[in-house]
Amino acid sequence: MDIIRIILSILLPPLGVFLQVGIGLQFWINILLTLFGYVPGIIHALYIILTRD
């Protein structure tokens, strides 16, 4: 399942974070980072997916 989240995080970072943690603080942070720049959103999404169980 993580590989699907990683692929979705590269295509649409907030979706990957949503699938990992739901709608919460990390989701909203990721939306802001994605709006400021696509790459920071991807980095944050990958960090959330790879560090959370």
C-alpha cells in the first residue's frame, strides 16, 4: 500500500498525505506547501508516508 501512496504523493501530494493520516494538521500543512511550491509538497508528503506506520 505504501508504493501506491508514494506514487500518488508524486502526482498529487495532498492525496498521499490524506490517505496516510486523514484530514488533520499534516494534511493542511501539505496543502499550503503544495500551493507555495510543488516540490516542497512532494517532499513533505514523502516524509509523512515514509516515517509514519
